[in-house]
Amino acid sequence: MTTNTHDAGAGSSATPSVAGMPEVIDQVALARLYGEPLFAMPQDLYIPPDALEVFLEAFEGPLDLLLYLIRKQNFNILDIPMAGVTRQYLVYVEEIRNHNLELAAEYLLMAAMLIEIKSRMLLPPKKVAEGQEAEDPRAELVRRLLEYEQMKLAAANLNALPQYGRDFLKAQVYIEQSLQPRFPDVQVVDLQEAWADILKRAKLVQHHKISREELSVREHMSIVLRHLQGRKFIEFENLFDPGLGVPVLVVTFIALLELAKETLIEITQAEAFAPIYVRLAYSPA
């Protein structure tokens, strides 16, 4: 147990100094009285009874206190002197009862166990079979103390290990990686607008020759593929020749849609509202 004093009151006015003590020691206060610095030792120092507080060592429970008393005096845990340990334990419990009656309950239970063990040790040992040793009343207590000490040491070892957030922090470094640009997908509306523009331009070309022509979608698919071979890409409108008439434009557009459906070509654009380009979806051998 340790003691400490708080805010001691002065019974009379402090005199300038005490014999052998300077009034000021390097401008550092010797103490503080009600928050005010005290540069000289007062005479007739009076300490009110309620200014003295007793601070007890912090223990995690009755076993922790009992183990502390045993280890502090270097007692053999396998041969505990019950009288001395019980006496010291009761002194501590009495201090707890004066300050915190609820906390003292579990300590009182251990005190009763210690007294019971001591009283059993004073009684004659029970008769046992020949060749067997009499049961030591302290055996169960020793077992619990050894198990508690083992767990306490294990907890201390775990607490000594570096812990994330207490002893170290995880380093986080953001590295900006250059990703391959992804161009926006061509929407159906974009194709409609491009197709409408081509039709508008095709209507400007007037043909007076009336003839019947059978057009093949497969043939125009091959024509489009031949145009694209050997080139990285072709602008969408360059695949159409308005001079051939609207029927050829329609068949060519259907051929483009079939090629895109069969993933033989790719239709892309660099950004929204930018020109639309067509390219082969594979690299020819």
C-alpha cells in the first residue's frame, strides 16, 4: 500500500522560511497549496483528516492479491504459511471494505476460504489408507494459484508482442498505375444518327436509271472485310459510296451489322460525339 496527501490546509500563516531552507529555490515551487505555488516550507503544517487518502495497489481479483502477497515475501507457493498470508490479506480486505463494500464481496469470499484452510490445518488429518499421504488442505488453493499465475504470465507475454495500432501502424502507399484507356462504347443512338446522316447525303444523288439489281448481304460482308484488311481502321462513313444508291447503302449497312454480330469487326470511337471507326476484330495471318 502507498499513501499520498492532497491539498493540505495550513493552520496558520506561513513564515518567510525555515532555518536552512531558502525562500525560493531557483524560482521552482516546493509544493502547491490549493493550486497556489509554495516557495517556502510553512510552520505548523496542519493536514485535515479528509485530505489523507490511502491508495491501494490495483489487483484484478482475490487470486491476484493472494499471489502478490506470496511472491512479494518470497513464500514457497507449494508450502504457503497460511497464518501470515491470511493476516496480510485481511488487512487489505478491511481497507477495501472501508472504501468500496461492493468490491470487497469477492475478496471476503477468498478470506473465508483462507480461514477455512487454516482451521482445517489445525485439525488432526483424516485417516487414509496405509501408504497414502494425507490430503493437504492447501492443495486446491495452490492449484488455482499456479493456474492463475500461468495464465497471467501468458497474458503478459501476449501483451508484450507488437500490436497493430499500439506499437506499429500498417504502411499504406498509393501507387498510381497507368491503366489502358477504355474508349466509350458505341451506342445504338450513335449508329442511328450516323446512318441517318449517310441516308441524307445519299438522297442528294439522283438516279434516273431504273433497274433491278439483286444484292447479296454475304457479298457485301466480304467487300467490307476486304476494305478493312491491311488497315488499322476505316472511318464509318468511308465504307459507304453514296454514288451506288440507297439499296447498296442499305445492304452495306446490314453487312456491317452482321459482321459486328459475328464479332468479326469492332465499331469504336475515341470519345462521345467523335467520328466512328470500324476495324477488324482479329489480326489476319
